[in-house]
Amino acid sequence: MDNETSFKEKLERAMQDLGINQKQLSGMTGIGKSSISQYLSGKNVPAEDRQKKIAMSLGLKSDYFSSHPPDAAILAKEASKKHRVDRLLVEDAAKLLGMGVQTVRSGLQQGVFPWGYAIKTGESRWAYFINAARFAEIEMVTLEEGGINYGYGQSDS
């Protein structure tokens, strides 16, 4: 029961801090809304691999749900930096994909990309999040700190 409460509380807090709902989390992870609902009600706790998938989708380290005590502050401003995953700008993702910026934004708004999402912040305003590590893994690109390396797969250097 402690483990269930722990995961439930961490997931609720993370979703609240990021301003996302069950439908958005479902779209980001590919996990059904009914399963998400069971996790949030405490009726079910996902397997460790699914917890990792949820954490990565939220932009957290993959071991986030399993490595922290239940009373830890989930996304406290000071602690969040060490648990968050690097983000990629929409413009950079569009360049790497060979798509228009608006196409990527629309895809994020519709939840079609597994590496990012959009949150509606106003009548016609959106905030975008792209998990850089997940983007690189899924799209098979190499990203370097301080810039983008357009090489695909592993490099010889």
C-alpha cells in the first residue's frame, strides 16, 4: 500500500506541476486513459518498466518514481533541476526532422509525437516540451551540448 500511495502521489504532483491532464499523459506515453486513472486512484501501480516510461515522458530521469522516498518533494524548484531531462526547442526538432516549425507544433498539440507534448496556456497560446534524450533515441539523431549535431546514429569520432 505504501508503494501504491508513493507512486500515486508522485504522479499526481508531477502532472500538477507540469500542468498536464490524464488525456495528455495518455497521449505522451501511449498508456490507456483507464490505466492512468487506476494509477491516480491508487488502485494499481504500474510495473517498473512502465514507471520508467512515464518518468521519461514527463521529462524526468527514468528511475524517478522508484528511487525517491514518498515524502520527497516531487518537483520542488531547487531539486527539479537534477531530476529533469534536457529539452529541445521546437525549431531545432523541426530542423532535425526536415519539417516546418508549425507542423511540429501541431503534432505536439495533437499528441502524435512520443517525445514531446504541448500544453494550452491560453485561448491561442501553447507551451511546448520536447524531451531531448527521448527525441534523439526515437529519431536516431545525435544531440551535443551547446549545439545540434546532425549526424545520425553513432559517429566515428
